[in-house]
Amino acid sequence: HTRGHTPAATHPRPHTPTLSLPTDHQMMRSITFTLLTLLTLFILKDNNNDANVVNALAPPILLTAPTPILGIGALLFRPRNIKFVKSSETDSNDEALTQAGKFFVDAFWTGKVGGADTLSSNQANTLERQQIMEFKKRYKVTGGGKGKGNNLPGNYAGRSIDSTSELVLCLDGKGECIGCAGVEVDKIKKMDGYDTTFTAPLMSNLAISRSYRRKGLAESLVKATELIAQKEWGYDDVYLYVEKRNAPAVKLYKKLGYRTLWEDDSATTLLPMKDGKVANGKTTIVCMKKRLGGGLFGSLFG
């Protein structure tokens, strides 16, 4: 080394710490996250308030139902002033079932998987008339008790003498039906080769208006039917039939804790056809089961 020269590696220059400011991108992410958190908390609080502003006919058991686990979209865009009521406890059970039947044709039959995208006026009128009659047969409250029956697809149709049934309605702020789900104590096939059955709650007729989908309402309706089966009727399990090709519905049920018991590829179902007719078509029915009140382990091992 040259005399008098000190290498930098031997005596490093003192380091003066500097303040590291966040970038614009980091600041925007932080602000967005904070706003989303505050908005979510506000909506949850508002939903809790809305749950108390319900007409006096709504059953308390549905008002105290635990909120299902929802995605951020369902939390942020969940509609306000929504009511969940039993059709049997409305001012007019007959009128409520008529309204629900009309709603169901548009929400379920129009664009049904495997069928026509739109309904002709003849198809709509025929299906509406049949659906209203079916809802009244299954869910109507009469002097002798609730309606009994079963509206399963094709060769699953039939009646149960000892059926207990209820249709849960989801109503908007104007009192119009935007969703429904039914549950009834009925005979479930075992598919064990002996054509045997057992009696248990069967959920069916789940439908949500197109403009209200992906907002958590389907989950709430499913939970409401489960609470009726468990808290009012004393059952620990609930079952459902769903068409295998209805992938969104199968995915929803799995997310809510249902597991597949069996599949039947010899089933039939009604389909609105493009030629304007309503015909029977082949389909595969999946039977699913959920253990109620068992948490994660109940869903896995129930």
C-alpha cells in the first residue's frame, strides 16, 4: 500500500441511517386493505341490525342462525333488508306458495343445465302451473296439518305418508320472493341392492334469483333448512339429491359440508327442450349427506 493511504475495507465510512418511505403501490395496498376491513365490519354490523327488523311472523330459530362462512364478495355485496321466513308462517300460506312457484320457474327451470336457455310462453305457463300445484301439495298448511309429498326428478317422484315439510322463503325489502329452499322428512334410498329406504330430512328446491346470486343467500337458505331439521324435528343428519351435471350446486354443497353417498345414472328428470316441449331426459342423481352439529369432523366422518 502507498504510505499514508488507508484501505476502505479497513476503516469503512460511517453509515447514516435513512428513513425508508413506502412506495405509492404499498400505500395504496395498505389503504385498500383498511377500507375493505372497515366496510366488512360495517356490513356485518348492518346485517345484524337488519336481522332484527323482520316481520313478526319470521321464526326466531331462523333469525338466530349462525352466519355461514362467506367469501369477501358475499360479505361486501350482500343485499340489505333481506328476510328469511317459513311459508307456513306467512299471512297467507297459499299466496306465498303461489308466489314461490312462479319465482321457481324463472330461477330454476329457465336455463336448467341440459335444457333450453329460455322458455317459450307455453313452457313457462305449463311449468308454472305444475310448480305451484307441487309446492301446495308438499308445503301447504291445511286444517289437518302441513302438506305432504315429494317432487324429486322423474322416477324419484312420489309421496310419503309421514312427511313433515317446510319451505323457507328469502324475501327482498318489497316482500318479493328472491330465493327458496325446502326440507321434508321423507324416505331416502339406500342403493344397497335391496331397494331399501330409511326416513330422514331431505333438502330440495333450492333456488336463487339470478340478480341475487353469489351473495351468500344460498348458504343462508341451506343453513335455515338444516336448523329446522335439527332444532325443530330433532334429526342429526340431512340429505339431498342433486344432478351430477349441475356442477355449481355440487360444489356449493361440498363447501357446506355435504359428502357423496351414492350416484344413480339411471335417473330421469324433466327438461324444457329447445323445440318448446317439456320432456323426460336421462341424468345422474347424486345423493349427499351432512352430519349436523358435528363441525369439520362431523362432515368428514358422519
